[in-house]
Amino acid sequence: MCGENPTSNSKTSSVSPANGNGCTIPPSDHVLNLEQGDPAVYESYWRKMGDKCTMVISGSELMSYISDFTSVCWFLEPALEAAVRRLHRTVGNAVVDGDRHIVVGTGSTQLYQAALYALTSPGGPEPFSVVSAAPYYSSYPDETDYIRSALYKWTGDAYTFNKTGHGPYIEVVNTPNNPDGTLREAVVKNRGDQGKLIHDLAYYWPQYTPITRPADHDIMYFTFSKSTGHAGSRIGWAIVKDKEVARKMSKFVELSSLGVSKDSQQRAAKIMGVICDDYENCKSTDNSELFFDHCRQIMADRWERLRKVVEQSVIFSLPNYPQKYCIFSGESTEPYPAFAWMEANEDVDTEKVLRGQIKVQGRTGRRFGVDQRYVRISMLSREDVFNKFLERLSTIKSVTNGH
């Protein structure tokens, strides 16, 4: 989702004293926390932008709960709604015209809960089964069952449910998928009107994957954290076809947090506007300085360097992704996912190997519903942290002694 939950069982951090560029300098004995998807990689770009995205909010502004009581989502700032629609039109990754309703949430996590509530209330004789194809986003199980709702319950792998499951269900389609970066479609088939879909499109942006077509699903949500890197603003938005579903989602946000910060909404609108302005004026701008182009180059460079280290190790493997034509860039390109989905060539706990041998904290495959030989590593850290990771990874000679 998959906006990332920063909490972890690990008591490690990638924060160290900063150098003159504001970057961290990891000590040699420091555990590099690459378990979380904190998008620090984008800080350098926005630092170069200087005051271009700066805005001033006076003490008398944005004081009311209400943004527009005539709207389905009455706490959605009109400026953010306009910016969201404009950004998607600029990128071409989602259909926003026609009778599409925008619902704002405190990140995509809240919107996930809101969508589950909207699709299952007022309820029936049995709770809906919530499923997603393994490897699925590791926070889906906890977030689904956290409030112990009688409306729905986490059931697990969509492939298994397709074979043996029964009753009403909701399938969460995460594409590009967190953790493995693959493009996904629904797995559960031939269930008539018993099934409903939620599309988690947190990573459907040009720096991570080719934009093959505008997504056009009943419920699809995105997050500010993974589109621009501003995770701290806690802004997510859903694009919803059905007005009643959008109304129920808005009601869930109203009941759980009485709306979403207007300050954050206005900041998000400002930043989205700057990105779109730059692309509209790109004839006089170096494309490498445009946000999505710049970030795609960063991700491409990181993946190229990681693949070289992994190929030399002959210990781990990475997925191979086919090139696809991107309607945004106008060229064929391969995906550069936000996470590296690494697999060990032996039956070991890869998370423990990395932690034990080179002091790198990843997230085990078991959290994603698959084998412990897999581990997810964030590709979104600051440059110095990523460089230190590659340096340490290149020193692993064997996994058999990694426990």
C-alpha cells in the first residue's frame, strides 16, 4: 500500500550524523534499515527546487472542518481535487474525467480501511473474505484485522482462495505489486456477483514502471508518499466510480478522523501543481530536471548497480522485468520497482543472513505470504545509505553461515 508502515520489530535506524549535504553517514558497524519504504531518495530533488514549492499559511486560514459541504467528500479541499485530476491527466496513469469521485484520506492506509468498510456495510450473514495474491503487501493482514470488524476478515492468498474459498470476498489487486514489482490483475475468477475489487496503485508512477494505459477501475487509490516522496504529509486519494461507495468511504474517514488536514492538502496541491507546470513548460526545460524523468533516472541507475553486485555474488537472484511501452515517456522501458525482491539460492532465512553477515535489515518473505528465502529491500533510501548497502552486499561470499 502500499504506503509503508514505519513501525518494525527491528530497533534499527538508518539515521546517523549528517554531512554537509544533509545526507546520513552510516558507520561501518551500523545496521542499515532497508526494511521500510521511507522515500528519502526524493529529498535531494526537492532540496534543489529551493523555495519553488514553499507556501505560507496564515493563522486565520484553513480553520474550519468544512471544505465543501455540497461535495461527496466534504473535507476535500477543492485545490487538491483539481491538482489530483490535473496530475493524473499529465501522467496518464488513471482515468479521472466523467463521473469519477475523489476521496482524500490520511495516506492510503486509511483509504484501504475506508474501501473495505464501504464495500461490506451494512453487512450480511458472514464477513467478506479479504484476499490478495502472494506475495502480497505485508501490512494487508494486520490492517484488515486490526479493528476486528464483523464485516470482513483477512483470508490470505488469492490463488488459494480461488481454488478452495467460498462466500463473498474482496480481492486487493496491488499493481505494480509490493514487494516484487510485477504488474497484477485479479486472480479470483467465476464468482458472479460475490466478489469485489480494490486496486492499490501506490506505485503506478513513471519512476517505478511503464505507464501502459490509464487505469480505470471501480476503486483505485494512490498516495502522496510514493508519487512525490512526501510521506510526512500523510495524504492519499481514491478515485471511485460509484457515488454511494465514495460517500461511504468519506463517512469512514469522517468517523475515524473527522476529515484530513487542510494544511497537508494545500501543500500537496502546491507540489502537484509545480510538477504539472514544469511538464507543461518542458519545451524550455531540461527533461532530466523534470520530476518523474529525474526520479526514473535515479531508479534506473540504482537497479543497474544492484544487478551488477547481485550477478557477481552468485548467491542471490533478482526478478527480470520485460520492457513495455510507456505512454508517459513515449518509449519502451523496463520497471524500476521501489523494492528489490531478492531470493537466496539456498534454503536459508535470507533476512537473517543479511542482518547477521552485513548488518542490513530487510523484510522477510514470510511477511508477504511466501518462503523465507525471499527478502524485500527498499530502493528508496538516501544515496549514501544505498551505496553502503551495495558495498556490504558485495562482501557476502556464502549464505550457509549466515544464521
